[in-house]
Amino acid sequence: MKTTKTNRNSLKPLFRRGWGVLLLLSLISCRQEVEIPGPEGGNVGQPEYTGYAGFFLLNEGNMGSNKATLDYYDYTTAQYTRNVYAAANPSAVMELGDAGNDLKLYGGRLYAVLNGSGKVEVMRLNHVDSIPYPLPRRIGQVDIPNCRYIAFHEGYAYVTSYAGPVDTDQRQQGYVAKVDTATLQIVAECVVGYQPDELAVAGGKIYVANSGGYLYPDYDNTLSVIDLATFEEEKRIPVAPNLHRVRADRHGQLWVTSRGNYADQPARLLRLDPATDTVTDTLDLAVSNLCLAGDSLYYCGQDWSGGATTPTNGYGIIDVRTARPVTDRLITDGTEVESPYGIMVHPTTRDVYLTDARSYTVPGMIYCFATDGHKAWSYPTGDVPAHFALVPRQGE
């Protein structure tokens, strides 16, 4: 997320985009029968039959415009459908909300974190034979100011918050909200570092990446460690400036991204051992987003180091067992992606899905690349396509 005087990566979805005009769609529903006008869509790719029915894609939208939208891709029909939330919830006046920042599926419910709206939107998935995608029906929301990312563990959702409004002048520490997924009530809060972003659960702990994105040029550089049993912060581990992503691989190791300070401290990808809370490996890679599949870490990134006005794009795969690069090429057919933003890897086929935010003010694109790096298909999305949520097949 890019600004000129603050965190140019972590604030990009908040401040770099143009202010859009909200278009309210007039949609009709029936109480007895589902009669929902089909949103725009098209057939792409080839049908697939694996353990997954499809995936949702959250488009962040432009800050202040309430343009966050949900798209859905159905593997069995190869149908891509845009803006399925508006069709499933015609009475939602402001539609999904403002500035979608994270999306997760848990317990049969879909959770969308809307940063600008200060809420987590909660939806159940209704499967209707006459509708070519599961309907994300709204069931409630959790109000959390300047909320950022979400993780789950044993019936609770954990959501990071910058604690105050979307305002670079604020200086307070952030917190993690603990939400009971049965009641959608906040049951506890734990103060962490400044402007906390992603979080991951590993070994009975919650690890929170503190960015300090509002403190430019003196970013936070710590990873907060919260004990799950007591929900209290145990310590903060110095790692690197301006942290963003944190993920746990299947071996229990943590992968953390640092965006650096855009001057003399470059962006990096780091591996941390939770047993010792020390960084064991550092890779000089600018990682904007990543996805873990087996022992492979797939990443995409834009490097803004050295005060660059135009970023350098990069992609690749890291072997999580050795922390060594496998390849720095995910695209081999010459397809050009202007602003790589979101990434997902199919657990079975290992197809790679990349999103292109383009200029951050116009509709983006989603690309599907086969394992050989050749494009299988592409399709236009909403503004700033970013976050994926795989949907298992019913009964699996």
C-alpha cells in the first residue's frame, strides 16, 4: 500500500487508489424461491473435479468508495462470476463494504475483513441447484476499527486492528480481537505492536506481524507473541522493519515478510524457528504475497527498495525445508502482469492463480497458470483483486 510519506506498501490499498463512485445495483429476490439475477460472468478454462468446488476472490476496491466485491470461480463448470455478494444480498444498501483486506473460510462460513468499513462481514454459503455458485448470504458482522487480517483456532477468530481510524497521524499501538464464532461477539482484546498486520497460529501461540506503517520512517520491527491459553502478549521479537505477512508451514516454521524502509533496508523474506524465537534464514526477496502448498512457498512481489518510483516485479518458489529458492519463474510464456497482488496455488493440481491490480483504480485481472508456467486462462475482476478462499466440495 503506497503513499509518499508513510508505508508505501502497507498503505497502498488505503491511500493510493482513486475515490470511486458507488454504483448500487437494483436486484430482486423472492422469499419463497431464489430468483436472483445472475451477475456478470463467463466460461474460462476447463472443468476440474478435485476435492474443491471452487474459490471466492475478494476484490479490495478503492478506499472510500464501498467497492469491495466478491467473485467466484466454479471448478466443475469453469464458470467465473463477478460480484456474487450483491446478487446474494440485494437488501445490503452499501453492498459488501469498503476496502476488503482479508478473506477466510471457517466452519462453513465466509469471513471478509473490510478495513475501511471497520467490520468483519460474516456469510453462510447456501448451495442452490439453480444458481451456479454458492450464495454468500449475510448473517452478521463484527465491528472492529481499522481491522486488517483474520486467523482461526478452535472456535475463535482472531483479528488484527490498528485500533484507531484510517489516519496516518495516529500513533497508538494496535491490538488483536478475540471473537467467538458462535455468537460473533468480541470476548477479549490483546494489545500488540504498532499497526499489526497478518497473524498466524503455531505451537499454542499467535504470532503477529507489527508493521508500524503509520510511523514512517521509524517502522515497528517486531513480531508479537500471544499465548493462546491466556490471550496475553508474552513478548515481542525484533525481526526486521515494516513486517507484513506471517505464515506457518507444515513443519511449524514461520515465514515472515519485511517490506524494509524503501531506502537503505531492503525488503526480505525471513524464516523463524518458534522453538527458539530466532530468525534462522534470511532471503533478499521482496514478497508482497505468498501461498504455502506442501513444502513449497510460492510468492509474488513488487520491490520498491532504494526509493524506486517504479517497482520491480518478481515471482518464485522456495523449498521450506531448506529455505532455498527452487525457481524464480512462475510465468514462462511471456504473459505480462502489471501489478502482481494476490496469489493462490491449487493444493491438488498446483495451478497458480495470480491477480493483477493494474493501476489500483480500474478493474483488475486474474490469471491461471499451469505448472509449466503457461497461461491456462484469464478473466477481468473487480478493482484490486487480492484475497482467495478455497471452497471444498460438499460432503468433503
